Amino acid sequence: MNKQKGLLVGALCAVILLGGTVSPLGEGSGMAASATQNQNQNQNQTQTARLIEEILAKKRVPVYAECTSTVYQFNFNRYDITKLIYWDNTANGLYRDEASTMSDGPVHQVVSKDGKTTIYKVGDPRAIVYPAPTTFAASIDPVYNLNKLKATTDITLAGEEQISNRPTYHFVGKGKAVPIPPNMPVLEASKNRKYPDLELWIDKETGIVMKSKGDHFETLVTKLDVAPPFAPDTFTLTLPQGVKTVTQEDLMKEEQAKQTP
């Protein structure tokens, strides 16, 4: 009888001890949940990479776009809002943009045509002509922005959203940590620096960046016309009376003249 009681007590102790440990069923459930999460992340990464490559492969189409850009100016402790207008016919070697601010009005005009780019800052007595290839709208250009997103962040596809009545893909980029080169002074406790986070909303049809958002800026396309009929004089820059055009070579000669005693 005593032997049987001993066996029974031993069995009960074993059950209690097992109850104090992690249940094999619970551990299996946790591992399964973790495996499912990893699988979902891998699927998201695969889908994200595929979508980005599809967007980058899209043929550039002419667009007319109106945007607002909000940027925080640290020196003045304020947000500056700039209105941007793009006439982008880069595929045919033609481009124009105009910028104006809420406080100062028109700021600058840029026109690319016939392999030359003319830049005029409003109020200046002259415009500068550069032998430059066709300019593009960097703030809404898919190639520029997606390559930047790929190089500086870890990207996930957050979903699909409507921006200014256009269906878009919403990509979220978390800034990558980048080692500081050995020859650079380390001003921070960490020996890594981190790129800023960046979000992009990409138009499904054209690939145009309808919205971008970073730590201290946001750009929003408020109007987008695809393949519009550009007027014949759209890519001709009409300068105010008295404003002269100078070339990059003219500027270099001026600088050399200043340095000559």
C-alpha cells in the first residue's frame, strides 16, 4: 500500500512540474504563428519587389501635374508651402515647370527644349541657358524616387489608396542603418547613421508619385492630366522685357574676368 501511495505522489509531482513548464502545444502554436508571420513578410517583400520593377518598367507618358510641396525650414522655424506646375513631355525631349510660394509668389521657371535647358529666377536681370539634357520633375518622377527608396530604406507595401481621385500603391520605407566610414569623425554615440524614413504613393496607371512624405516634408499632386494636348507655345519661355539670356560659357568667362587682376 505504501509503495502504491509513493507511486501516486510521484506521478502527481510530475504533473505539477510539467504544468509549470511551457506546454508543448503552446510552444508549437507560437512557432506556427512566427512561421506564418515570416511567410507573410516574405510574400509582402516579393510582391513589393515585383510591383516596383513593374512600375520602373512603365513607359514614360506625357503629363500635366499640379502639386503642393510643404517643407519645414529649420533656420526660420516654419513650414514653407510651394506650388509646383509641371508640363512633362520628357519622352519627346520637352519639359517645363514653374514654382511659386505662398509668401513670395512666382519663384522660377524652367524649360527644356532642343537639348538645352533655360532657367529663369523671377526678378533676375537674365536667364541662364545650359547645354543640358531634358530636365525631369524629380519630386514626382517614379524612377528617381523608387531608386532612392530602394537604396535607402527597407520597403513594404502598405496597401492601395486613392490620392486626388487616382488609385495608388502605398509603399512605406524604413530608413536603413549605414556604417560610418572609418576615416570620418564619429560625432554620435552610435557608429551607424540611419537614412530617413520615406513613404511613396505611386499612381497605378502612370507610375507618377502622387504623394511623398518624409520626416520634414510632404509633396502632394492635386491634379494630374495624362497625355494632355500641349499648346504649341507651352515649351517656349517668354521672358520679361529687358531680361537677357546668357550661356554657361558666358558665366565662366565672367568668373575668369573677376579673378584676373
